[in-house]
Amino acid sequence: MSPLTTAFPSTALRRRLTFRLLATLVALAALDPSGGARADDLEPRPGRRLLFTEYGQGPNRFVELDAAGKIVWDFAPPSTAVIFQALPDGHILFGYGGKPTGVREITARGETVFEYPSLSTQVFGCERLANGNTLVAEQGPCQAVEVDPQGKIVHITPLFTSHADPHLQVRNAHKLASGNILAAHEGEGAVREVSPEGKVVWEYTGVENAGDAQRLPNGNTLISCGTQKRILEVTPTGDIAWEFTAADAPDLNLTWISSIQRLKNGNLLVGNFLRGQEGKGAHAFEVTRDKKVVWTWADHSQIRSLTTVRALGE
């Protein structure tokens, strides 16, 4: 044979190589019709540390996971806590409701450095503001209370909701650059923006168990839609600009969208409260703008269900 002839594989060899390549492609595609890995096959990304509140059939506590998914710390709040803010210095700010009721800031290992005892029926939502004050979402009466670092009340904004039961009147509340308050009213299933005096200037209703609403840089509002099992981005005119639903990722077993966190990479970290679905699906997941689930955490040996989850260092 000439050198030119021997430089190419035989017809039989080419067929075998082609068959192996096709078999590999078919196997990869079987993982997910979109060509990526299935959500429940994904492993936690290296370096991802999580902090969350366990609530439901398990104990109510804060839990921190290291990058390997191991519990490195937990903390029991003074009464029911389901919402918190991870502060840049590593401290944790959270509301607690029942008896007692208020807001507390603790160090990364549980030492109290700030406390605001509330006279309301119950507090869950709170937020540390850029000026160092703290916004408290009080229930019974339903209002947003701004307090200074010494716990002195600076301003009270009345919040409107048709829901009479204090327990479900308001969850997360955020103070906007305008000074208005954007609040999620879980029991009523509504999101409202009100002026400092309490006048409603914008609302979006029909959201079951609304847990959070965040104003985006583009002026739209991102909403966690609880038991509707979806996340919405709506425009100021109420049009849906983006949506992620249970149909977009059936393997997650979306049950109750309980928290949303915008990550530095543009993705969303989402909490999935598995109330009544314990042991099935993902507690938390990361999803891209084009609806690709790129990470999940579904370790049911560690906890039963969670409410708020945050990636630390974001």
C-alpha cells in the first residue's frame, strides 16, 4: 500500500468510530432533553456555602453548610424565624415572631449585637438599610417600622392589606431609593409599593403566598409566588417580562417558592419550601435567565424543609 492509502482508517474502523460517537451523544442527550445535565444529577459547585432557615416538620433553626455540603453551624432563634438577611460583615439579621417578637442581629456564631423588641403581634421580615437603620415588617398592625442602631423608631409607614390575621399580613419588605416601601403580603397574595405616608402607588395581585418582591435595576419587580410554584418578573404596567414555573423543571418538585436571591453571576438562587412534600425534590436551586438549572441542593438527610436560603459571599 502507498503511504497515502495507509494514512486513513479503514471503512470498518470509520463505522465503528462513528457508532461510538453517536452512542455517546445519545447517552448525553438522555440526561436532559435540552442537552444539559438533569437538575437532580448536578453536584454543588465548589466554594458554594449556604445559610438557611429550617422550618416545618424539622426544628426551626439556622443552618450553615460548607462548600462540601456539611453542617458547620446551627442556631435556634428565640421564637419562629423564617426570613433573614446575611450582612456583608458575616452577621445575620432576622425577625422572630410569637413570644417574644422582634428583630435581632447576631454574629456568625450567635452573639447578639443588636436587638429591637417589637410591640406588634409578630415580625418575620426585616432589612438593614444603607444608612445603618433597620426596616422591620410588623404584623398586627401591618406596618414598616424604621429604627436606628439604638432601636429608636425613626419612621412608621402604614402598609395596606385586606388580610386580617396578623400571621400572614406581610413577609419581606424593602425600602426603595425613592423612600417608598415595597412589601409582599402573603395572606392576601399581593405585592404593593407604598409612599412613606402609606399611599399605594403600585401593586400586583393574584400571587398565592407572596413571600418576597424585589425591585430590579431595570424597574421591573421580581416576585416569589409561593404555592403558585413560579417566579415572576413583572413590568411597571403589570406585564410578565419573565417567568419560571414548575413546568420548566419538573424534577425540582417545586412546592412553595419561599425565597429568591440575585447572584453576582446574574442567576437566581431559589428556596423551595417542601411543605407536605418532605423528602422529594430540591430544597434549593440556581437557575439562569434562560431557565437552565445549573445547581441543586437536595440532601434530605440533613433537613426536612427550609424557607429562606442564601449563598454566602454574594
